[in-house]
Amino acid sequence: MSPNTALITLVVPVFNEEEAIPLFIEEIRKVSLDTLHAKLEVLFVNDGSTDATLRILRALQLQESFVGYIDLSRNFGKEAAMTAGLEHATGDAVIPMDVDLQDPPELIAEMVARWREGAEVVLARRANRDSDTVLKRATASWFYKVHNWLATPKIPDNVGDYRLMDRKVVEALNRLPESRRFMKGLFAWIGFQTVEISYTRSERVAGQTKFNGWKLWNFAMEGLTSFSTAPLQIWTYIGFSVAIPSLVYAIFIVLRSLVIGTDVPGYASLIVAICFLGGLQLIGIGVLGEYLGRTYLETKKRPVYVVRESGQAQSPQH
Ligand code: UDP
Ligand code: MG
């Protein structure tokens, strides 16, 4: 691969983004290919949009030689859409990107430069989270703390999916067999020589965020359960720490009853113990259920996504 014929594929999952796509293409056109010394193509993955997104993509693919698209048969979620994009991307380096311009295209040149210097992964780290709400900032920071405390490998905080990956990194990712894909975790798991650059994340240019609180909570659970079994194992320790004092207390009660006879009152402590232990057991069963459910879905070996139609980029920009 000589530098001038290198192909960079931008993988862009889109879900109901009719307003953002034209603005995104506008900005990508501005990326100077002279400084890049490479060809650039955009591979959109339509993740079951219900608005005009697919029509726009079809038209773009005909008009713009550097645009290709894959249309999924329904909404599979961003992680699945990204997986589809990574599996279809043919570039020597691949960059997953959001369409809402929160991942600034100005960084592409710098990423490519670092890649040329030998980096296999170039991470874009957010300098701050000023464009997020207070609640999102707090929950994100808790998530990274808990996740990195429990799980290996650690995922870097303030780093999204925006990164450049060398061909061999993408190949390695594509070989991972799991069908429930928490990409941030998989990216970290895969390793490779990584460098970081930092950027300021701006507000979404158009349209609405596709992630509400409940979706984010499930996303966090997915991440934790995909990369840590600590929530399962902790029950052994909780069990012991409840059982041992209980045993001691039981011996004490038996002895006391033998020596000074039974005392009838004890309703309050009894009910507290029953409720507390009942609650603990339910939580434990819930955690088991989380993992069992995921194992169940994983054993079905269903594909991560289904493609309805696709259109290749005719000739990448160069
Ligand atoms: N997205 C997707 N499928 C989904 C949800 C989102 O492909 O089910 C895409 C969306 O179109 C956008 C990117 O994922 O290009 C990031 O979504 P968004 O900007 O809503 O997330 P946020 O920046 O709020 O975390
Ligand atoms: Mg966004």
C-alpha cells in the first residue's frame, strides 16, 4: 500500500437522520484530500430508519462517487449497525463516525497522519463533556468508574467510537464471534498500538439524540455483563457475610434459650431478617437472570444484522 493510494473508509451508522446527512456530506467534502494523501469513502449504514434517510442515501450513492451505503432490514441498534459497517468496509484504515457532526471531520487528517507514523489505533478523546447535560455527565462518569473497577480490560473514559483503526485491527474485530457487541469494550479488548488525540465535542447539528435514559441504562448493563463476571461472583461473598454472622447468632440464641428460656418477642427482628434476606436473594436471582438471558441469546447464534440492499461507492474521492 503506497501512501497515496491508501483508502480511508468512514463508517457512519444512521437512524432517522434525514436532516443531518446533507450537512455531514457537506463537511466531508471540505476535508482536504491533499493533506490526507489518501482516498476517502463514506459507508453509511441505514439502521432501519423510518424517515427519508434511505431515499437520501440512494440518491447520494448515485450522485457522489465516494458514497456507499448498506441498508439493514430493521433497526438493530448502533452497535450492530457499526458492526455491519466494519464488516463491509474495505479501507486500509477505517473510522467509525456519528453523522451528527459531534465527531468533527477536521480530526480525520490528524488521525491519518498519526496512522502513517505507525499507530494502529488513533483514539479521539473528548477534552471535556461541556456539550452534555449535567445528568449525562454524572452518569457517564459513574459508568466508567464502576465498569473499570469491575471489568477487564479497562475502557478509556471520555472516548467514544470515533477512532481510526488500521486494517488489521478491523480484521481482528470482525473475527470476534460474539453476537451481542458492546463496541467500546471490544475496541479495548482487541488492543494494538494506540495513540490519543484530543478534541472538543460540539452539539448535535440537526435532529435528536437517539439514546434516552432507559436505552443508556441497558447499554451500561450490556457493557458490564459483557466484560465482567464480578456481579455474579460477588454473591458468594455476600452469602458468606450474611451466613456466618447468622450462624453465630443462631448458636447464641439456642444457647440463650437453653440457659434462660425462650423469649417470645422478636417479631420485628424476624420480619426484618426475612425481608432483607428475601430482597437480597431476589437481587441475586436478578443478576443470574441478566447473565443467563445474555447467554441464552448468544447461544442462538443469530446474525448480528440483516442486510436488505447495498450500494458500493463507485470511486472513492482522490
Ligand atoms: N444510531 C444508529 N442506530 C440507533 C441509534 C443511533 O445507527 O439505534 C446512530 C445515529 O444515527 C448517529 C449515531 O448512531 O449517527 C449516534 O447517535 P446519537 O447522536 O443519537 O447519540 P449521542 O451522540 O446522543 O450519544
Ligand atoms: Mg450524537
